[in-house]
Amino acid sequence: MVHLSIANDTKGEFILEAKELLKLRESLTRVYVQRTSNPLWV
């Protein structure tokens, strides 16, 4: 089915983008912790 393959491609791209956003969030959190000297849980 044409629609099924399109839906799967979109879902795959969404998962990859979500992973990239998670990496970005983790990077920003590390920078925040380093610059502010606050613990991660704050």
C-alpha cells in the first residue's frame, strides 16, 4: 500500500528527529551545569 509506506517513512523520520532533539537537550544541560556549577538535578 502506498499510504502505509509513507506513514512508516514519516514515523522513522520523527524518531530520528526526536533522538536528535534529545541529544541537543542533553548537550545544553551539560553546558548549563558546567557554566552555572549547579548540580544536574536543579
